[in-house]
Amino acid sequence: MRQIVLDTETTGLETRDGHRIIEIGAVEVIGRKLTGNTYHQYLQPDRKIDEGAMEVHGITPEFLADKPRFKDVAQEFFEFIKGGQLVIHNAPFDVGFINYEFGLLGKKWGQVEDHCTVLDTLVMARNLHPGQKNNLDALCKRYDINNAHRELHGALLDSEILADVYLAMTGGQVSLSLNSSGKEEAEGQQAPIQRLDSNRPALPIRRASDEELVLHDNRLQAINDASGGNCVWTK
């Protein structure tokens, strides 16, 4: 599957107030690996940027004065995302703005959903971690992903961080290397199987206490309630 992890920055919060996209950043993931293929573009919105938005992303009207307009890059951007699965944190926001921009250019573009599938990582995170903070910073901390270089929001940087978060949320490591150096795997050779010593002492078995079992049941019930009764571990 070709996935496009995407983020936008905008002049404000609502398209109904005429707010526009001022930055698009996207990274390509194929086979759960970042390919290095990216899309990044700043855009001239032809309107004022809300002060609150500027405090978040730090993008000024002066910086955007000589940048292209969305209509100038629409075809290139469309070709980059077409046919892929868009992976977006709080997807309705970004998809809503993208559809708004295409809509301003005419009906021929249709909706993003006509050409791509969309995966919302915020919904995924809320299902995995009900009742907890699930913004990008919180997820980076939870999955031990370094975002120390992220002082302001930026579309390309945020999409790169989100790609790491998404891969961690959906399984992290996808192949098991049985050798210690990884040299054979890098050279395309099969690593030898390292068998355990049959004479080693048996591992101790530590069983959950009654208190831990109660806490475990309470956690499953919370997950079941948050998912509308769809917790598979309570079936």
C-alpha cells in the first residue's frame, strides 16, 4: 500500500471564514518504510493570517509574499496524493481545507475522498489510549519518539513525526532479525537461527496478584466503554 502521511498549516481554523492553506507537507510510506519521496510547498493565501495561527506555526505574510498560489500547484499536489491512503492526525480538518482549496478551482477536481482513502490517526490513538492526551506531542512522549527539534508546527516536520508515530502505533518493528549485527540482513543473506541452551534453568513464572487482576479488568471495561462495546478482550 502506498501511504501519504500529510499535514497542513492554515491561516485560521475555519474554511467558512475564508481561511486558506499556507503550507502542505507530506511524506511517502510504502511497505511500512519511508521512501524519501516527499511533497512540500508554501502557499500565498491572499488573505490575512490570524494571530493565533501565526503563534502556532510562525509563518508570516511577508514570508509568503512571493510563494505560489494553490491553483499554481494543484495538479502537482493532486498527482502526488492520487491513489494513496492519506494518513492524517485529525483528518477532517486537513481534508476539509484541501477540499475547500480544490473546490475554489472548480468541480472537476471533486473531493479528496474520490481519489484517496483517508486514515485518521487521532481516531486511532483515541481508541488505543482512551481518556488520555492524544495530540502529536503526547504520542511522541508515549512512543519515545524524539521531537525535540519541533519548536513550532511545520507541515513537513509534523508529517515526518506523524509517520514515526503511526508506524509505532501500528506495530513498530515489522521484521525480526535473529542475528546480533544485522550484517547478513543488510547484504540480503539469511541469518542463522540461534538456538537456546536446553540446559539453562527454567524461567520463573510470576502471576498477577488479585489487585492487579482487578486493575486489569477495570482497564478492559474502560476500553470497552470508550469503544462502544467493541473491546475484543472482553468477548
